Amino acid sequence: MIRTLFSSPLAFIISVVGLLIAITIHEFAHALTADKLGDPTPRSQNRVTLNPLAHLDPIGTLMLLFFGFGWGKPVNFDPHNLRNPRTDIALISLAGPASNILLATILGLTTTATIFYPLIYINIVLAIFNLVPVFPLDGEKILSGLLPRNLSFEFQAVMQKYGTLILIFLVLPVFGSSPIISLISPIINFIFSLLV
């Protein structure tokens, strides 16, 4: 992504702003949902805010800029403060991707300006990528909340042990492209085509 700074400075600026907005909305939604479900942890850590500085991880942001793959600062929450931990954790995890899809939909339905297309696309990518059910992505916690309890515990144990390695394998280019991009690109492009 950093290469576009020299070839197309405007595209670079739009992409950076788009990423800042998408990550901020995503992490804010996690924090707000946890807060509404009874956990004061995100609020005590000043995460229930739309201030991008509260949600950016320095290394994750640099990775995004240089490699197009990175992360925001994860929202901490305490399951012991939740009334229905399994269900509530799934809802907290779903809130991030849902907020990105909601923002992309609002922009897609209310504007015809092509300058917003990158922001719409970035939000769709962030949402769909995070729905992949592999630790530490949101999809892993969502699926864990949907599975029967015993199967959920087994799935979580495997993900805690091997999830990060699986994700690295899925992200790294194999035969020219990463498996995860090949998997989610058709979904991303379909949703984008619907909105614009």
C-alpha cells in the first residue's frame, strides 16, 4: 500500500483515511457492545470512543501501511461481567464486522461519489476477513458461540493452540495469491457490486 504514496498520493491518502475510519468503527462497535452487555472494562480503558488513537495498534497500523495486512488494538472485555458469556461474546465479536457492513451499506445507498468507493470496499474487506472462523479473528468467537457447548470447547482449544499458525498460512501467498484472499474475494466483490 505504501507504494501508492509515490504513484498516486491521493489514492494513498484516501486509503489511509478509509482504514482509520474502518478500524475505528470496528473496534468502537466491539467496545460499545461489551459496555451495553454489562462489562465496564472497555469504558474503563477509554475504548468506547470514536477517537481513532484509542483503537490503533502501532505495529498493526505499520503492517497495514507497508503490507496491506494488519490489525487494530483488540478490545479487552471480561466474560465474567457478562450475563450470558457464550452468547454475549459472540455478539461482541459480531458487532465489529456488522458495523463495517452497516457503514458500507449506508455509504453505498446514500452517495454516488466514487471518492467513497475505497471506503466502502475497505469496510467490506475488513468485515468479511474478520468473519473467517480462525483465531484470533472475530469469526472464531462467533462460531464458538453458535456451536454446541462441548464442540465449542473443542474448537476453541484447537484454535487457541493452532489458530494463529493457520491464519498465517492462510494469509501468506501460495502459488501467487493467499488462500484466504482467494476464498473471500468473490464474497467481497459480490457485496461491493450490490452497494455501488
